[in-house]
Amino acid sequence: MGGRVLELLLVVASALLLVQIRAAEPVLYDSFDESFEGRWVVSAKDDYTGVWKHAKSDGHEDYGLLVSEQARKYAIIKELDEPVTLKDGTVVLQFEVRLQNGLECGGAYLKYIRPQEAGWDAKDFDNETPYTIMFGPDKCGSTNKVHFILKHKNPKTGNYVEHHLKSPPSVPYDKHSHVYTAIVKPDNEVRILIDGEEKKKANFLSADDLEPALIPPKTIPDPDDKKPEDWDERAKIPDPEAAKPDDWDEDAPMEIEDEEATKPEGWLDDEPEEIDDPEATKPEDWDDEEDGEWEAPKIDNPKCEEAPGCGEWKRPMKQNPAYKGKWHAPLIDNPNYKGVWKPQEIPNPEYFELDKPDSDPIAAIGIEIWTMQDGILFDNILIADDEKVATSILEKTWKPKYAVEKEKEKAEEAAAGASGLSEIQKKIFDVLYKIADVPFLEAYKTKIIDLIEKGEKQPNITIGTLVSVVVVLVTVLFRILFGVKKPAAPVKPAVETKKPKETETDAAGSSGGDKEEDEKEEAAASRQRSRREP
């Protein structure tokens, strides 16, 4: 009997050991120490002309998957041996990326692909390939975020809906290696880490964390409900009993000539403000028949510089004390006011309830991006069911590289001297980037980041950048606390002024610029479309 018990205990212990060993191994891990060919499949679609390369990270002996050309579309995919379910247990999605040439306009995110229909070929991978999760950095124009998008099927309609993480963290601004980690927990929690540090925590079932909310609202406005014709939404109306005063002159001008003004002594009535340049000469190659009659360019009349003015003198204008403008009846409370009309609420046909997301499994990992930058290096792509595995790989692979990159940066700063960013300035900018990630500043995030990036390029204005961000922060807090709006500035009367000759030229010259910005905006719009399925 004792032998049977001992044998049973050994079996149980062995099973537990196998479970621990299995938990300590990643579901998928690619360090790119060897060439990606044979493991990853490059898309054969015509749009994806970007060339992937197996290349070293700048300054390291470590290899990665490199985006080698600018302004290209890239697509590559790796199918898993077995699909990874997101319904049970913890799933850790982690990868390393280095923006070696920065990131002005482009994405560096991964798509975690759901199982495809029978007969699907990995070479057909493109922006329309359905995914379950999209995760990673994206920056272009006003976009500067680390995306986390869950594509979830509505059980009532059968349609897939993209649910975006609200207030996602910003993309690190430097050119160092960084690790992006998304930890999906069985209790509906998702945590976003950058370099092992938590930047965002959310709950899939919370309407405050995803946009749109995973669970639709129970009721929706009735699309067939119409506002009654006699419904009056005007809180105030003109007083019907008010009458315009008899002495109210609506035709009185806003400005009149100043009758008390006198022409300044020494005014040169007969002198023009501009004269022909006496030193100008007709070019030798000027052809009157082809070029027309030559005229000397104009210059300011030097006599006018010493005198109060030249040309015909006119009395200046002054504000008309009799001006009252158009008369309007004063406003009174509307006795028929019923409030702002809203359609009645009806049950939402798309509403459903669930205890946890019914997410599709992950059957492959794909990188499908359109980027204006080259030098984007992906490395150490990982899927695991244990956070410790992800942390261990981060510590062994990324941390030593990052330390080398930081030391190199310090040496370059020391060599650059005062022209570079000091450690104090670096810390200031790091704090400012964290401020930009505060949720209630979401509407001002782009403006704040623009200020920070300008300060990084011009270290001598660090204090000015700090002050500007503080002003934005104080303004937002003031509006939140007191709910006041800045009054509109009074409209000043238009005054005709003489414009410098250069103004027209400059305006015409600027109309043809900004081509590069237009291209970037077009690229951003196209990349936004590329993340979605029709």
C-alpha cells in the first residue's frame, strides 16, 4: 500500500514539475539571432515594396528585423504552431523596437492575427487581414501614442468592432531601444508597460477605459423619434414689447473725421511717398519689344523721412460718439421654453452582457505598417503565459543594450558641452512627457508634446518650455475648477493701412509650400485606414 502511495506522489510531483517547466517557457519567442527567412513570410501583395533586412542594431552585435527604406509599406507575418487563447489565464505580448532614425511619421506596432479562413495563404497578409489585437507605437501629425486596440465580435450583430484604449501612453522621444509589454489578465485587466514600467492600466469591461465601450449601452436614442414642430428650445427671446428709442440712429458711422485735427507743419503735399531709384540702370539685356518699357524700381522718398509726411493730407478718423450700431430688442425669458429636445430612449438592439471579453485566439503575429522613416528595428518578439518569463527576457536582452545606449548618449552630451541637453534638462523633459500623458490633458496633449519637442531641439529655451507647459496646465485646471471661458476679444474697426511691398510676394511664395507636410498628413490618413477592415 505504501508503495502505491509513493508512486502516486511521484506522478503528481512530476506533473507539477512539467507544469512549472511549461509555464517557464514562452509560447513564442524570436530573438532574430538568425535570419528571419524561413520563419517569417513576407507579404507578396504589390503594395508592400519595403525591404525587410536581418541587421545589427546600431552600436551592438545584436540582430533584429529592420525596416530598411523610407516612405514604403511593409508587411511580414509569422504563424504560430498553435493558436493562443485570450479567454483563460494570463497572456503577455512583448516586443522590442528601436527607432534608430527617430519617428516623424510612421508606425512600429504589431498585429496579433486571429485564425483565418481555410485556404488563406500567409503571403496574402495585408491591411485587410483581420486581427484580434493591435499593439505598439504610432506617431504622425497629431497622433503620438502607444496603441492598444482590441477587435471584438458583437454576439448580437456578428460585426467586429475596434475598441481603442483611452488615453494611451506616448511614444518615447529618443532613439534608444524600448520594450513594449501588454499583459492581458483573466480578471479583464490589461496593463501596458514600457521598459518594464507600468504606464497604463485598464479594464476591458469599463466604459471609461475603452472607446467605444466593449459593452454597448442598454438604451439608445430612438432614430425614428422626431422633434414636435411646436417644441421651443429658445431659453431667451427678444422682448416683443420693446421699441427702438427715437434718438437711436442705426445709420451713424462707427468712425468720423476728426474735425479738430490740423495738418502738421512741414507736411510735403507735392512730394510723392515713393520715387524712382536714381541709381537704378536699365539692364543691358533688356529688350523693350519682348520685356516691355523698362521702369526704374521705386524706393522710399528720402524727403519724406525728414518731414511729418508726404502726399495729400487727410484728416485722421476718430470714433463716432453718436455711433450705436444696429438696435436689437433686449432678451427676456421665453415663456414657451421647453428645454433642449432629445429623442426618447429605446432598448439598444446591439446590447449584450458578458463577464469577460469573448476574444478570438491569436494565430499569428504580423507587422503591417506604412512609415516615412527607415531604421526601425524590431527584436525579441514574445508571447508568454507568465509575466516572469517576459521580465526575465527583458532583463537579459534589452537592459544591457539600453545601458550601453545611455552611456553613449552621456558621452555625446559631454562632448557637445552646453549645446546638448544636460541631465537636469533630460529629467525636466521626462517629467513634462509624463504630464502630457495625464488623462484630463488629452485635448492639449499634441500642443504640449510640440512644446516639449521644440525645447529638446533648442535646449536654451528649456525654461520657456517648462513655463509654457505650466501655463497650459494652470489654464486647464482653472477651467475645470471654475468652468469659465475666456471672453471674446472686442472686434476692432478695420483700418486701411499701407502694406509693405514684400507682403504680396511673401504671401504668394508661401502658397506653394508645405508639400512635405501634406504628404505626411496623407500618409497618416492612409495608415489610419490601413488598420481597419472594410
